[in-house]
Amino acid sequence: MNDNQDLTKRRTSIGAQRNPASQEAILQAATEILAERGPGSFSIEAVAKRAKAGKPTIYRWWPNKAALLLDAYHRQKNPNLHTDTGDLQRDLTWFLTELLAFWRRGGCGAIFRSVIAEAQTDQAACEALAAYLAERRKHLGAQIRAAQARENIGAEVNPELVAEMLSGFAWIRLLTNRLEIDEEEAGKVVKTILDGIRGRG
């Protein structure tokens, strides 16, 4: 048995459950293609060929190109983007500063912009983006919810809505290509939002 046959055998699909080796090979191939060619040349066919995976396997785990793009995009993010130091102002300032810096690096902003653009005309891409954003809002919202009691934020405040407000600012910067932001400016944005939800506008 040659190396390719052995690799294929180890990655045999196990139905709807993802095979970790196949998943890693597919995501690695997607990441490499994005780095080499950019989102404009990204396709399921190209990923399948590089990963030595069948297209049906990819579509079983990622129902459309946008879903795979978002997974490949997300795996490049700083895993410590959501920190909890006990100081929400500091933590959200870090989040905003690091997110915009991430978008500036290595074409990551271009990848996310391409998914947003595709979502405007493709329902499947729109659903994939909405699902991804719901998950991101949940993570950021949990960070804000943890601070509600200790930072005088009323119980009536919806943490996911606050997360969406902060993300909305970041999106505007992304879509208008204004990603340069320093800690002072990011801190002012966060303070404006937090002062509002603390009732100290």
C-alpha cells in the first residue's frame, strides 16, 4: 500500500461524524489555499483536491463554501481573544484592538469581507454567516454577562445586544477599510458603550 492509499484509509469517513484527521486535512488545505490565492480563488473543488478528500465528505460537514471559509478563517484567530481579567473595560478594549489587528494581518479581513459580500446575494452564505455570528455573540455576550454583577450593569441589559453593538463598530471599520486603531481609540469606543449600559451616558 502506498502512502496516499494509507492516508486515505486512515481518513475514512465515519458517516455524519467528523473524522478528526480528515477534518484537519480539509481545514489545513482551505487555510493554505486562502493564504496562497485569496478568497476569490477559493473553491470546494480546490480544497478537496489538495486535502485528498471527496467533495461529498466536505459538503456533509460544511454545507456550503461560506461555512468552510468561516471555519478556516476562525481557526486563524487568537484563541485568547475573549479574556476575563475582571476589568470589562480593559477586556473589551483588548478584544476590539486585537480583532481589528487580526483583520489587518494575512488577508483575514479580506476573507471575512468576501463572506459578507457573498451573503448579500446567496441565501446559504447568509445562513452560514448568521450562524457564525450567533456563536460569536454568545461568546462575547458571556464575557459581558459575567461582568454584570460586579460592574453595576443592570439585569435588564442584554449582553448579546451589547456584543452586537461592539461588533457592529468593528464591521463598519472592516467594510470601509479603516482597520488602524490604537488602544486609546478602542478604549473610548468601549467606554462610550459601557457608560451607556451603566446609565452614566
